[in-house]
Amino acid sequence: MDNNPKLEIWCNSCQSWFRSTLIQFGDSASFMDAVMYENSEPCENCETTVTHDKKFMRFTDENGDIWHI
């Protein structure tokens, strides 16, 4: 199991999660407290540019717990 925290983004185009290469958080508190909107990055699966805010993000912490809005 990967014990490194990671932020993933939902791609509406290919209907899959991909790991964000632009934004990362060290812990769940940082993720939950962050104000995020209108970020854009390409989906690693289909290369579509995805514009997203926190409702299309999920954060997996070092314990494997998943956090999302």
C-alpha cells in the first residue's frame, strides 16, 4: 500500500480519478481547510483539460483514509 498522501481529481470526460500533479497536501487538515476553485490540469488518462474545485477532489492520507467534500 502507498502510504504517501495523495490528491486525486475526477475527470468527467473519461469518468475516472487521476492523481493531481499540480496540487498536493501534507495532511487531511490542510486539504479540508483549503479554499480551492477553478484549478485546471490535464487528465493523465484521456488528456482532457479538467477544471475543478474541491467537490471533484479526494485526498487519501498516510493511513489510507479518503477525505472529500
